[in-house]
Amino acid sequence: MVGTSPTMTLEQPVLPDILAPGLRVVFCGTQAGAVSARRGAYYAGPGNRFWKALHAVGLTPRQLAPEEFPELLRLGMGLTDVAKASSGPDSDLLPAHFDIEGFKEKMRSFAPAVIAFNGKRAAQAVLGLRDSTLPYGLWQARMEGASVFVLPSTSGAASGFWSLAPWRDLAAAL
């Protein structure tokens, strides 16, 4: 359904989950951005640092293009979002867009070693927190049996909060 906001709500997931049992890490964003939705690829916006960050911290042998996102599975990594059926800027997200229980069920089912939230918005939604002072890095509690990392968002819209240091900490933990 298309409303007055740029966020679109769809019946089908905007991007497919890239999940398999026993992954080293699953990266979880909030929802697909507009460019990612158009291209059908995770983190495809021109200012997004996701693919550069993965390579810079040594999690990928080379910088992958957004359309190569399925390649992460063979490297022991997965991708999902907590708002699977909507796309657009995070500022347009409504509580109804989030499927927290669906996300948790996937994590129970696939049992990754680490859940890494790409940005505080996704982490706050899943962890049930409203505090914007949520620290980056390894979270104190486990979730669905997995360690939890909160990472600075790779979105160009969040560039004021960008730091590669928590991404390095995640890579070292893996």
C-alpha cells in the first residue's frame, strides 16, 4: 500500500532473508532503504558503508557489491531486517512495520552465534529499549542464545554517528 509517506508497506518481504543454520553472524537492519528496494539488494544506497565496512574489518576477502549479498552465506554470515515488508527512510517507520516476534523466531530457528544490529533503531525495537544512549558494541545480555552486538548504522543518513571501531570489535569477536 502506498500512502503519503515514502515508506511502502507490501505483503511480501522487500528483500529475502539470507539465513542458514549455525551462521557466525546475522546482520539485522531496520528495513530496506528506497535504493535497496529498487535494486533488490541489501545496503545498496550510494552512501551506505556496509560493504566497505565488512571488507575493511576483514570479514570479506574483497569488497562485495550489494547485488552479491547471497555470497555472505558461504562466508558464514546472514542478513535480515526487523521490518521486512516495508521500505524507505527509517524516520517513516511505524511500530506496526516491525515484526519482532518473527525476527526472534528466525533467530531461534537458525541459531547464529552472533546477532549484529546495523544501527540502534533495529536494536532498540528488538530489545524493547527507548534509550538513545544505548552503547555500541557487545551487549550485556544474550538473545535467543546468541551474543548481541549493536553497531553504528552504515546508512549515509547516519554518518554523524559513524565509527568503524565497533565493527572491528565484532570482527575480532568472530
